[in-house]
Amino acid sequence: MPFEKNASMGFVTNRLARLFAQHLHARIAPLGLAPAQFMTLLELWEGDGLTQAELTDRLDVEQATMANTLARMKRDGLIERTPHPQDRRAQLVWLTDKARSLEQPAKQAAHSVNQLALAGLEGGDAAQVLGHMNAMIESLRDKPG
Amino acid sequence: MPFEKNASMGFVTNRLARLFAQHLHARIAPLGLAPAQFMTLLELWEGDGLTQAELTDRLDVEQATMANTLARMKRDGLIERTPHPQDRRAQLVWLTDKARSLEQPAKQAAHSVNQLALAGLEGGDAAQVLGHMNAMIESLRDKPG
DNA sequence: TCCATCTACATAGCATGCTATCCTCATATA
DNA sequence: TATATGAGGATAGCATGCTATGTAGATGGA
């Protein structure tokens, strides 16, 4: 039974991710946003008029997950969708004024959560951790099963 | 808009946690286990006869989450529950033989996922990352909102 | 032109997680 | 002892994510 969960990278990562999500949720809920909506907005704030497929690629979630997130964002008045001019299967996603107005406060909220999390780390530690986490992401991606 | 998601600890942690969960799921699904069930078994394999409240404390999930996970584990024949001898509100959770038989293969599956993730890191990097992640967990826990 | 195949999305079904409630039993206190 | 408060669980409602399917439009040959 040489499996100590507190020394398991997967276990600890899961715990940390849930804590990040809880804190982010608490800070952006007053803005009317949920975490996955915020993540999607991060991409759209860089430029809207994207298709669902493009968002799916850039945010590394499954197509079905993105479809549901976009449906909730439309329901909540964060996006509008228009027919794709060249492809009748696709739609383009556009930000509403409401979504544009949330960019600064939402980014500030996310930034403050990151700052809180990093409060106990030394200067270069954060960059080092990010580098190693990205290395793990590379090792795990495109290797399902 | 100085918010680069690939440099955001929360964003990267979320991505990595989902990858861990996907790989773990792929490897333990053949055993009839889901990730949260495996996590709960990790605690019960160390000693069963625990209450739901004790499991909730040790695994850092909400009470309602644990209630649902235990309901699915009972449905799947992984646990049995008996009345608490001193407290009529509580029940004790016991492993079935089936759950006991899964300890080695399930732990092996989780171990192999961790190994895959860590493949690109140097010797001491994993311990260092774990240390920093635990520091972030400490900074975020018990500070809801 | 026709058909096989692919692609873009939608939907169904399920597991996790969380917050908010509610119920029951336990306990401390007036 | 009567009552207020607390603790253990269950349940409802919702957001995320994933896999598996289904549908309609796009495309590349034969």
C-alpha cells in the first residue's frame, strides 16, 4: 500500500484546483459569472466572432462541454450567436456589451485569487511551478488511456 | 488586460487537474471505479468503520458531495453501512470484499498516471512542486470568499 | 452527379462538486 | 425538564466535464 495520497501529484492537484474554483466562484458570482464562463470570456475578450470549434480548441475542453457553456452564456446574456457566412453548420460567437463591461472586474477577481494562493511562495517559485505544471500537461495531453 | 491565462496558476491548475482525472478515469473504469470513489477508498483502505463526517473531514469535500459519493459506492457494491452504536444519527461505512480486492490494481493505476505525468521532470522537481502546491492549498483553505 | 466521409453542433446520460435546506437526534443550558 | 443550539445526513438544484450518439451541412473523390 505504498500510496500516500498527500504525496500524490494527482490528488494534490485535484484539491488545489477545487480550492481555486471555489475562491474564483465566490468572487465572480456577484458579477453574474461562473468559472467556465469566465474562462470562455478570457478567450473572447481577446477577440470575438469565433466558432464553437475554435473556442473548444483554444480552451482544451470537449466540444460538448463548450456547447453547454455557450448555451448558459447565451441564456445569461453574455453572448450572441450569428450564422457563419460560409458554413451553414457553424455559428459565430459575439460578446454582448454586458460581457465587455465585465472584463476588468472579472480579471481583477481572478488575479486576486492567484495572488492569495501565491502569498506563501518565494519570488521565482511561481514561475518554476508553472513551468513544471506545464511540463506535466504536455506529458498527459494527447495520451488518453 | 494584463491577464495571460497560460501564466495564471488557477487556469493551469484546472487544466492539469482535468487531465489527471481523465487519465485516472480511463485506467480505473475497467475496475468499475470512478475517481471520487477511488479517492474515498484510499481513506477506507487505511481502515474502515468510519462515519460520513470523518470521511468528509479527511478528504476535504463538502458533506453533500460525500453523501452522494457514498450513495453511488453502496449502489455499486463497494461499501455497506451499519448504524452507529452510540449515535442514532450516524452510520459506519464498511468496505465490501469487492472493494478490498481492488486496492492493489487501483493504486497501481493511480501510480502509473502520476509516473506518466512526472516523466518530464527532474529528480527533485516533483517534491518541490508538491511542496509549493501544498503551500498554495494552505493559503486558500479556510478562507472562503 | 452520387456517395462515403468529415465536420460543426446538439443532446442524452452520468459523475463530481458546491450551496442551500430540511429532518432527526444529541447536547448544553436556563 | 424544556428549549435552544449543534451535529450527522439526505435532498434539491445547478454548473462543469466527459463519453457516446445523432443530425445536418460540407467535401472529396469515383
